Amino acid sequence: MAHQPAATGHGEILRFEAVTKRYGGVVALAGIDLTVNKGEFLTLLGPSGSGKTTLLNVIAGTIAPSSGRLWLKGRDITDVPSSQRGLGMVFQNYALFPHMTIFENVAFALRVRRMSQDQIARKVAEVLEIVSLPHVAQRRPRELSGGQQQRIAIARCLVYNPDLILMDEPLGALDKKLREQLQLEIKRLHANLGVTILYVTHDQEEALVMSDRVCLMNAGQIEQLGRPHELYFRPATMFSADFLGESNIVPAASRDEGGVRMVATAAGMRFACHDAPPPGESFSIMIRPENLTLHRAEAPADALPGVVDEIIFSGGTTRLRIALGDGIRLSVTRLTSKDDREIDRGLAVSVGWSPRDIVILRG
Amino acid sequence: MVVFLVPTVAFLCISFLVPLVVLVTTSFGEPLWTLKNYAELVSRPLYFIVFRNTLEISLLSTAFTLLAGYPVAYHLARQSERRRALLIILVLLPFWTSILVKSFAFTVLLGQNGIINTFLASALGEQARVPLLFNRVGVVIGMAHFLLPFMIFTVLASLLNQNPDLRKAAEIMGSGRIRIFCRITLPLSMPGVLAGSLLCMILSMGMFITPALLGGRGDIMISNLVDFHVRETLDWNVAAALAMCLIGITAILTFMLSRVRGGQLFDTAH
Amino acid sequence: MIQPGPRPARSKSPLSSAVAIVAWFTYGFLILPSLIIIPISFGDKDELIFPPESFSLYLYRKYFTESNWIDATLESLKVAVLSTGLSLLLGVSVAYALSRLEFRGKKVLTLFVLSPMFVPSIVLALALYLYLGSARLTGTTLGMTVSHTIVTMPFVVVTALAGLRHIDRNLEIAATVMGAGRMMVLRTVTLPLLRPTILVGGLFAFLMSFDEVVVSYFISNVRQQTLPVKMYSSIHWEISPVLAAISSLLTLLSLAICLATIALRKRSA
């Protein structure tokens, strides 16, 4: 994928230039070009093995790229050792020093920077206040809960104002509720302190919730880069459409009728679309389940008739699988209502849709 | 990086590698680069007898160790975590005890006027005394005592590595305990048994103290012959050739051990 | 295996009972030497009697007042302390290089560093005897210390490698990213976390050296004897009852070190 202009207008902090990493014959990173802007929250999202963690480690300096350059604040840091890069890093397993108190953990980077005792004490107290754990300074990491340890790990980064904070699946070891709470907390810290964060996760929801921009990775390459909204509603590729959220992907074909390009899908939708691929080229369309509507009577004229095949109740929303014939099935997500009890398998319904929710997927 | 490697490597070269080179040249020595010393080993029946003794004693001790050690490993594997930690001290203590302490204890126990024979004599009369020391019985008892911890820890590691669900599954399917042992536990522990046995063979082939202190004068092992040549005949060249043979045997056994799955030598320290 | 309750139901099967009987017989055999040595050591005569007719500290007093036994003990202590220090210094640093640095020929080097472990002690003894003899170093503390270090260092390396494997690499990466150089990471993170392992390795090396007999027997002479060498000749030539007292003390030392390593391992886990 080509790169896209930066979403936020600040200056550049980090830039990759054709960064490649090979392990023997295996390509872990295939020529990555990417720019991270100052103050931005950029997430590297992708399935395991997509190269996101390798990319993070290349920045951290624990993996040397096979080729390509890496620039931090205009300085070529490709060959600069880890310790001289001035970065911060938060790990999935917290990586707090078990033999030091919380105070010593947070003070570590300040001691490396040879600050005075007074300054260290003041800064550590300040930052512990910021993560709302001012009373734990004299405890050991193992005396804290997982969530508390991760907040300390974040404080340990914030305390020395690194140019860029790398977060490697920092919430991966926490349970769902705590994870959601900390997501918001990190987002708030980011907004209030103006730090630049490069975040790695395989959890698409987490990426959508937290990021300014998401960099979706697949097989060592950038699949798509953009704001969460763009990625969700305007996926550029089949992989993007499939990886982010639920999607209906249906094969389609186009035909030119009197100067108008018409698209017909296997699900029976027909609509005009002037930027569809030319006739003869095979492609697919994608539509999100929440953009489809379910009708029992008084359906719009172009609604697609079908039969309820599966009902998946998941609390606030209910997902219905509608069989349209020819083996085509569409998922429809809607807010759960009390009347849903009347819907049963085998009920004849029709599915309403709008051409403006449809995304053309080439290739 | 150099700081971490060079002192150790230099130390080993000067005080380990060079002595081994001296040993090799000595075995081909007097005059230099002759096979005379090795020819001597082949030509005299004494050496053949000592090699056979060494092999017999090692095999016997290893077999005895396996028979006595496997049940201990099995017993330990089936204990609760806490009971195992306590019982394992009974195996660790002899493992950490000086071989001289053990040898001394066995001379006191097994001697003609030792504890066992005194007991036998007072219970069954003087003619009941049996020769247990300065013969093969004494050596095998002493060696087995030395080898047992190595065997037990190796077999125990392989038993603890087994997935307990396999036994549970067999039990649910209606297998009796003896069948479970014969068809599941025992076959799965074979790599451990093999590794433990090879380890015991390696250790016993080079054993010196136990045969010297508990064995018979006419029933000596290769190591004792090396000592004899150094101290009595002052024939260093033949001693070195003998030592080279011992290295060769050990190398072959060690290579075999490295091929056995789960045959990590280093597990024994735990 | 998790078994609720102290007595698992399966111990009632005939197979388990048979195994338990053999196992307990072997446990008994394993601790038998320690069990008979200790009562004998409290005998009050210059001969070995079990069980002793009356208890006294006669043999212990004899051990502590006979200067040649005490001299041998002090020599052993000196060599053990020196070689333990040297083993730790060389062993831990090479283990650090092997586990944390990238370089060619690592496998070969690992094998080389551990190789003294695979050489039978009689072979090592002869090699060192020939070599130190030609360098006129037999019967010296230096020769003895160097020889013991060769015997003990591979075990320190194995212990340290295992300990280093246990340390979470992310801790070192975290310190590095925060700006600490290699030496500072080593001093503030790696070594403090490795401390229990180093202690275990050190105790192990100390006991191995203190008990080492085959190599010492070859490279010592009449002037300079370690305790095990003196014990060996004593068992070989005339069994002195003082051996019972010494053996008891050595067993006690082994037990103490054995329990200390168990405690250290538990703490570092």
C-alpha cells in the first residue's frame, strides 16, 4: 500500500524508510515505509506473525533491520544502540524489576540520567500521582495487582519524557473489564500529556478505541493505514474488511448500461456505481451487518427476500443470519428488542440495504 | 564482550587443554610418536582382564542401580508436591555426601568384623559370616550407592514429564493399574531409563575411589590400573594410553547419551 | 500431579504397595551410611563399635587436637575458597557471554567450556599430574586451586546458564531502552537477579572442591595434603576411628549445603 498523508498536522517524530527484516528465507518485514507524528497515538494492528512486534523491536533497537533506515527526530538511528535512542517501552508482562521497590523502578531512568536526589524524588512522586498510585512507592512489584503493575510500568516511561513510547500489547495479560478501564486511562494520559505512543495489539477493538491512526499489518507489509473510522468503513482490501469487525463480503460483477456503470451482486443487489471496476473484472463488495435492516412487512422495493437461518443473541445486540438462496447468507446486526422473541428460524423476512454503505473491494 | 570470554577461555586452554595434549603425547611417547604403549595394552592378558572387569562391574552396578532406583523414581513421581520435596532430601543427601564418607561407612558396615557380619555371627553363629568387602559385592554395593541419585533424578524427570491425563484417560477407559503401568508409564519413561543407564555407565567406567577402597586386590578396574602404573611401575606412557582408552569409551557413551531424548546430563543437579 | 489430601487413594493398589516397599528399602539403603556413621562417631574408644557402648566426644576432641588432620582441613578450606571464587568469576562471566551475547562458534565454545565435565576424573588427574609435575606445581596451593577450578567451573557454568535462562529478557531490554548501557544493565539488573543462582553455584563448587579426592590424590604430595586425600590414605592403609568424627562433620556440612541450595532455589522460583 502507498502511504497516506499524516492525519494530524504536527511534525514528524519517527520515519521508516524501506525497512526490511529477513530471517533466512523468511521475510518478517517487507520494505516498511511509515511516518509517526509528534503527539500521535499510532497503533500497529495485525494477526500474530504479521510483523507488528518485529517492527516495534526494530524501533526499540533489539532487532537490527536487514536493510532500510530508521529516523528519529531527523536523526538516523538505524545503527544507534538501544540505550542511546531515548525511547520508552511498556511490555505485556510489565517487566518491572522484581528486586527493586516501585520507587526505584520509576527512578531507574532518572538515575541513568544522573539527576539529583531531590529532582528524582520530586519527579517520581509527580508521576505516581499522575497514574493515581501515590501510596505504593515503597512496595515491591509482586505486591501489586496486574493493573497496578502496568500503571507503574507506564509511569516508569512517563517520568523521563521519552520522545516516543512503545507499548507492546500492554493490556494483553489483563481481564476484559480491567483492560477496557486501562484503555481509557492510557487514552486520557495520551490526551493530557501530549506524548507520542506507538502501540501494538492484535485486538481490533482496542485499536479502534484508542488510536489516532491505525496501521494494519499483514504478512510483513502495511495493509492499510488510516484513521479508525476510515479503516472500518472504507477498508481498502479484503483483508482489512475481514480483519476489522464483522462484515458481509459478496462477489459482484459490473455492466455498462447506457453510459451508467451498474453493479450486480450475488446477493441480488443492483445499483449504479461509477467507480466500480470495468466489466469483466471480478471483485467483491462489503457491507457491515449493522448497515443492513430487517423487514417483516412493508419492505422497501429493493429489499432482498430471505429466510432466518440462525439467531445469535449477545446481549445488547442480536445478529441474524439470513439465507438468501444460492448459498448466500448475510449477517444483520440490530439492537436487541423484546419483540425479537417472535423471530424464529425459518421465518420469511427481507433485508433492506443502501448503496451508500457498500464498499467495493478490488482483487 | 572480550572481557567476559577471554579470561575463561585462556584459563581453560592453559590449564585444561594443554594438560590433555601432554596426556596424548605421553600416550604416544618414549620415543615420541610410537604405538608401543597401545600395543602393550593389546598384547598382555592383564589388560584384557581389567577391561573386562571394568565392563562387568559397570554393567552390574548399573543394572542394580536401575532395579533399585526405578521404584524410587516412580514412588517420588506419585507423591504430592510437598511429600516429594521431603522425600527427595533422602536422595539428595547421599548425592551431596563425600564419596570417602560413604566408602568409610561401607568398610565399617561390610567388613569381616563389620556391623552386618557381627550381627550375622551373633544371630546364626560364626560360620554365618559372609565376605562382603574387598570383593565384587562390596564394589557393586558402593558403586550403586554412588550412582542411585543420578539414576533416580533422570528417571524422575522423565516420569514427571508425562502428561498425567494419559493415565487418567486409560483409567476411564477401564484399564487396570498394572496395565496402565505396563502400557503407558513404563514405555514413556524408557528414554529416561536409557539416559539414566548410560549416565551410570559413564560414571562407573571411570570410577576410582570405590574399587580402590571396597574392591578386591585382584579385581581392579581401569582407573586403578592407571594409578598402579603411576605409583608402582612409574610407567607414565602406559598409564596415559590407558587413560586415552577410558576417554574413548566415555566419549562413545556420552555421544550415545546426547542422542537419547531427555538425556540432559545437567538435570542431575536439581 | 495434584492430589488432594495427604494419602492418595491409589496407594492401596498392590502395584503401589510393592513399589512403596522397594522404594523405602532403597531410601533406607541411601541414608544407611549417614545413619551408622553418626552414632559411631560418639564412641569413646580407639576402635569402631556399633552401637557404641557409651557416648562421648572423644573422637571429635581427637580430630580437633591432632594437628595433621587440622592442617589438612585448613588446606582443603583454603583451596575450596580460592577455587570457588575463581570458578564463580570465570564461570559466571562466560555463562553471561554464552547466553546474552551474539557471536560465531557459540556451540563449540559451550561444549569446550563444559568439556571438563565429560572427562573421567582419573584421566583429568593423570593429565594434570603430568602437566603440573613438569611445571613443578604438584603439591602447591596454586596447582591444587587451578585443578579444582577445572573440576568445579563447568558446574557453575551450567547453574549460571540455567539461572540466566530464567531471567526475563524483557527486564534487561526495559533497562536498556531506559538508557542503561550493557555494564549498567549487568550491574543493576542481571547480577542482582542472578544472585541466588550464583550462591547455589558457589555452594556447589565449594562442596565439590572440599570433597574432591581423585585429582587431589594425584597432584598432592606429603607436604601438602587436602582432607579427602588424607582420609583416602587413612581408609586405604589403617582405618582410624577419627574418620567417624570427620565423616559425621562432613555429612553435616553436606546436609547444610543441600538444604541451603533447596531454600535458595525455592526463593528464586
